[in-house]
Amino acid sequence: MTPCTVELYGVARMIARTPEVGLVLPPAADFADLFAALAERLPALVGRVITADAGSLVPGYACSINGLEFVRTASAPVHDGDRIVLLSADAGG
Amino acid sequence: MHGFWGRILHVDVGSGRAEWRALPEERLRGCLGGIGLGTSLLYEYAPAGVDPFAAANPLIFVSAPLVGTPLTTTAKFAVVTKSPLTGFIADSLSSSHFALELKRLGIDALVVTGRAPSLAYLWIHDGEVEIRAAGELAGKTPHETEAVICAQVAPVPAWVASIGAAGEHLVRFATISNEGRHAGRGGAGAVMGAKHLKAIALSGSHETAVARPGEVNKIADRLRRRSVSSITDKYRHLGTVGNTAVFNRLGVLPAKNFQRATFDGAEALSGEGLAGSHFSRRHGCASCTIRCERLFRSLDGHEQRLEYETVFALGPMCGVSDPEMVLEAARLCDRYGLDTISTGGTLAWAIETSAAGLLPHESDAPPAFGDGAGLLAGIEAIAMRRGIGALLAEGSRRAASAVGGGTGRWAMHVKGLEMPGYDPRSLKTMALGLAVSPRGACHNRSSAYEADFSGAVDRLKADAARGALVAAAENFAAVLDSLIVCKFLRKCFDDFYAESAELLGAVTGWALSAEELELTGARIHTLKKLFNVREGWSAADDWLPERVLSEPLSGGVADGVALSADELREMIGSYYAARQWDAEGRVPAQVSAACADACGVTSALRRAAGSDRATAREGSAGSHQSSR
């Protein structure tokens, strides 16, 4: 199993009403697995932040692994203990 | 002509002379409107080497082809002048009803030169130009000034842009304010103050005509739908203050004068935190569907707009985490007409200089990071040029130069413009964007941080691929800022140049390709550079503050990350190469000539070149004489 934590920022946090959530993903999980698990745990995000099929993020949102590396594809792997930062894709301002 | 009026109004507020002048369509096609046209007019109207506070320095208000159309986020105008802070180009954008009224005057730009004998305001309404005495407006806030002038010109409806006390006192980072918004960076408000011009009031009646209204409406509908999609969620639901918490998490939030890129008090100043503790209401510019503005209410009942940059500069940058203090500091900056970024940056310099015992008049200065009351006192002192404020009103670069003692190492600026809230050590593409920007340390004229946040590059590592990325981002921004479209709409385009060419074609009737528009962006950027070169730019001006290059970050996810001078030098070299400039960043003569020709400033360029040759001859003669 792959335990990880999703930190929510911005609109995602406001919709979910929580700053973070812990998830346990299947072994060799990728971000598609993470989005599916997150959709199940926080269904309010579906259609707003996560696509209706729970396979990816809607335009305008992005993920960073441990605050360092930005995720470009849902097939990117999630590792044991990762902290996934879910944020707005647009840093303007 | 569609989309443009094909004429400008030049007012000399010293003599009172007003003159309308035609602008050829080819020139408008060469540099568009907004920042592009403003740069072209600046190059033409500003005498080479002009003192920014001289009567001859033009203060230029520029409209754009999309203003007045049904397109969302396009009620914007540019203010362009020679900056009293940097000595180079100052190009700012502001928005809302004043922008619409400028277009309704039936002009593409208003060029103001001269100096009124005493404080005055300019009242332009349907072909009439009046210069009215404004002695009773001295010291009034922009908000108060707008109210007084609107009452004076009633029943004619007017929209007003004005300066606060900071502009009157020639604070080098004073703003021009309209409807609570600011043409903020670079000190255009001080240039206006030097002209003894308190305000400009406009009332027009000309309606914008577009070439193909049906097509414009169709594109406008498409963009309007996208503008309220998830792409703009952050702006619509949180505003730009939504950056604070996540920037802290990513180690890019500058704190305590760039000593760190994380801040313990960030959550209290975050969009998420403020939404729960201080939110009052959401607001927006005229003709905007995104409505990114967030107004917050302080405990004493004042309602105040807050943007991320303001929160950064008056909060973490000065070590202040109390939202009440940041709200009040922002309110003071708005009332006095001060650029919040330069205010925070200059005060942060003062804090470090004071701590080292090197600041004169120490009793006036904020004694330490985190002292909110000291921050407020410092803002008042700057706006009034009182005590230590007279020094700080000059900006961090000049203040450090005056004080000496090595205090320049705490002056966080590029070309004299204080740094915005993006730490360059943990955003390497942004580092390059900040170093080479013609405006100085500017986050808006390239938005180079986009590449860093995209995942397409490693934001913590520098490499020679960044030059092309920054050049492309600058070209993109130059078009956006010249059409003018709000930056917060930029991700609503699937193919920006193709869609913008289609849009501009529908408005103007021009047959435009995406490639032509992209080249226009490059040309506009080059013209900014040519202006700076004429005003004395050298390669040494494209650089970052010493602290950024000598102190690695400590704390947060970017702990230990550094940016070396060699890394920056390599990136700058790659940028000059991407621009096809020489290794010293000089624009080849052929490129300069072609750019000047397309932007209608060939004779001004030739005058500058002639002046350079004369100077070179004088310099050569001088050198020869001294060798004897």
C-alpha cells in the first residue's frame, strides 16, 4: 500500500473545508489512483477540482509532489509518504 | 479606422496648448495600443536623457484597440513615462471606467507635457481641454479628489485619475489612482506631481466602432464563457491573495527583505485565512466577468482591497503577520498613492539598515521586522517626505547610495525598481525575467514564473534553456498589454496568438496572422529596450541584488537552494542569444532600424544615434585631451 497526504490550497481547500487529507493508495499507485481516491474521500471536489470521471484535475488546477516537482501527467507515480500539494495552476498576481 | 481613432491629444499643461495629431494606421499596426503605442510615443516625445521630473518628460495615457468592445477584461489603459525611480521606461496598466472614458474621448492616447504654474487638474470633455486650478485639492486622497472634481464638473459625468500626497511630494514610487486602482510601478504619480497636475478628469461621447461586430460578439461570448470556467477559479473565488499560503509552502514567498522564502505568519495573511477572518465583498473592474478584487474589512470597520503583492510587501517582506496592520498599511498606501511593492521593499531596506545602526534619524524608522506600528509610521513619513521619509521617498537604491556603508546589499531592486513577491532563488526562470526586464524588477512584463510553476522546467535549477522561455513570455506579455487584455484571462485562450489575431482582425478589419502578432510582441519589447539603451542602459543593469546571489535560502522546501552569479550570467547570455542581441545585450542596428520604422520613431532613433555619435566624438576628444 502507498500512504500519502494531499494538502489542499486555495479554492480546493475552501470547497473541501479541510487543509489536508490522508489517503492510502494501492501499491505502485499513480496520480490517476490518487485523484480517484481523493474524489471518493472528498466528493465535493468532483466536477469542481477533479474531473467528473475522477481521472484527472480540471483545467486551472495542478499538483506538486512534496512542494518541489510539478506533476505533468496522471501516470506519474505516487510514492510512500509523499505529500501532494493541490493548488491553482495559475500563479499570477 | 476601426478599433482605433487614429489620433492623439497632446496637452502642454504649462502653456495650456492642446493639439490633436493624426496617427497613421501603419504605426498603430506596428505597435498596437496600450504599452506598445505608449512606448512608441515615449520614444518620440521624451527628449533623450530627459530628467523624469522635467517639464519635457511626457506622461502618456494610452488606450487600446479592444477597449470599448464587448470583450471581457478589456477596460484597461496604460500609463507610460520615463521613470523617476529607474531612469528607464515606466509602463503601468490600470483599469475600469477611466479606461472606457479615455477611449470615448475619440483619441488613442493623451500625451501630457509641461508644468502647470500651480496645482491644477486637466478637464477634457468632448473636444474641450481646460486646465483648472486645484489648490484646494492639495493633500487630498485620490478618492476625495475624484469626489470633489466630479461634483465640480457635474452634471457632466466624469471619470478621474489622480495622485495622492505622495505624488505631490514627488515620492519616486508614487502611483496614479483611479477608482481605487493604481498605475502602480515606477513612479508615474511622481511625474504627474512634478507637472503640478493633481488629476485628469475625462468625459467623452464617442462610441468604439469595430470592423466586424458579429464576429467580435461571437469571440466575446466564447471568452466570456471561458472566463468563468475553472481556469479562473482562483481569481474569482479567492483573488490573488490566494498565492500567499501556497507560495509559502513552495518556498517562494520572500520574507524579511528576502532573508527567507517562507514566513511563519503566512496562514493569517493567506487568501484562505483572510476569507474566514476579514472578507467583506468581491468586486471587479468595468467590463470584467472575472472580478478578482477582494475587499476585506478591518476591525475598525474600514474596507480595503488587498492583492497578493500588497500582502507580500507590507506583510512578510517587513516581517508583519498581523492582518490588521497589513490592512491599515495598504489603506495608507492607497490614500497617499504609493506603490505597495516599492514601499514595502524600501521600508525593509530601512529596517535592516537601522538594525545595523547606519540609518540617520533612527527615531522615525521602523526598528525591527514585525513592528506593525513602525511600518505605518514609515509609510506616513515617506508620503509626507517627513524625517527619514525624505530619504526613503527616493526608493531603496538611491537611499542606499546616499547612506553608503555597504547598505546597498540590503536594497532589493533591479534597475532601481523594488522586487516583487517571487523569490528568484527558488524560481530560476523568474530570476532571469526579473534581471532582464526593461521595467526593472517586474513580475508582470514577462510572468516568467509561469514556466517555473508549469513543471516544464526544474524551478530550482538554472540552465541555458531559460533565455528562450523568458523572451517568448515577454513577447506574449507585450501583445497582451498592448491589445489590452487582462493577464488573468491569458489562460482562457487555447492558441493565444491565433485567437488574438482573429480578434484583432475582427475589431480593426486588418488581415493578421498569428506569426505577425507574435513578431509585433517582439518588436514592442525591443522598442522598450531601445528606449532604455538611449537613456543609458548597460549590461550591468541586467542583474539581480547581491543577496539573491550570495545567500542560499534557509528553511522550507527550498532550504539550501542558491543562485550563483555564474548561473545568472549563463541564463542572461542565453536570453540575449534568444533575442538575437549581441553578447553585451545590444540590439543590432538593422533590428533597431526595422523596429523604429514599424513603430513610427525612425527620426527619433536617428536623432538619438546622431547624439550618440556626437557624444562619442566628444568623449574621444576628452579622452585625447586628458591623455595630454
